[in-house]
Amino acid sequence: METQSDSNLTDSNLSKIASGETWNYEATVAKVETIIRKIETGELELAEVFDQFSAAVEYLHQCEDFMAKRQQQMDLLIETLTNDSDF
């Protein structure tokens, strides 16, 4: 099952998100941290808390998808190294 964040992070479009901005793991984590800080300090009205929480969840899904794709790439590289050493 492909989620919206999966389609945003395909190999051909990994560095771009739907809005056209360059996607960056560290920047996305920083956005989540900012949202958490605002929620914890009570800066937001209740309706905004739900909106921001929803955005944070989407950001975390993007990060999770990115890391899963990178883990697959690393596993493939390690497998290639292991296979090369057999020869």
C-alpha cells in the first residue's frame, strides 16, 4: 500500500516534495521538533494543536519512508560486498 509520503519520496523524486521545495531529512525533523515545542509550551489554540499534530505525523512518515529506503540501499550494498568477497 503506497501512502502519499511514499509517492513523494520515490527514487526519481526523492529530493523533491509536492510543493516543489527540496526535501531534507534534518529540516523535516527540525519542523517536527518545532511543532512539539509549540504544543508543549501551549502556544497554540486547540484547533491548531490538531492541525500541527497532523502535520508532524506526516513529517515523521516522510522521515520513516526515507530511512527505510536508505536501509534497503545499504542492505543491497552490503549484500554486494559480501557476494564480491566470495569470488
